[in-house]
Amino acid sequence: MKLHKNPFVFIILLLGVTSCVQETHIKTVTFKVDATGLEGKREIGIRGNFTPNAWEEVVPLSDDDQDGIYEIELSQKTAASAVEFKFVNGETIELEGKENRTIQFEYRKETIVYETQFDSPEADIHRLE
């Protein structure tokens, strides 16, 4: 077998042989946000890179038992190591001028419950699986 004399061709071939695509895993996240401290009408939703149409539209959360805690469960097959998001109330985006919320993923299938209070940067993250 004769090696090509051009080192760039050799490097490209070597990268093609040794590169790999990162395996994807199902990530299921239940987002729970306590909106009991908000006054007026509540239209709680979420925007982020883990939602359909990432950052482009609000995905509504629901409060079926009327306890002021809004929830949604989202699942996605991904190789991402983290997601970023913020909660919204109507047109108001929480944590104005502050960093986005984040969840760091592990390299495996995961089921996570993310609990917080609207406009508070603190959160509890529970890994169930």
C-alpha cells in the first residue's frame, strides 16, 4: 500500500477514520415552576434550546391541580451535554439581564425533575434515572 505524499490528505483521511459521532440518549425533563408569588394573570411557559422551535416560541406549562405550580415534561433524544432555558409569564421573561437557567446532562439516558420558583435563580434538580 502506497501512502499519499501530501500530508494534508493523510491528515484528512486519518481524521475521517478516527472521528466518531457522539451517541444520543433520551433525556426526559419535568420542569416545575412555582408561580404562587406572581400577581395577576399567569401564563407560564418556557423557552430554550430544549423546546420545539428552540427559543422561537413559548411552550406553555399547565397547572392542572390549581396549586400555583406549573409543569411540563419534555423528552428529546440528544447528545447535548447541557440545555439552557428561561421561564416566561405572558410577555415577561424571568431573570431579566441574568444568565439563562441550565441543566448539565450526563452521558446516559436520564429522567430529571427541575424545580424552581419563577424569577429565582435557585433550583433543585433531581435525577431519577
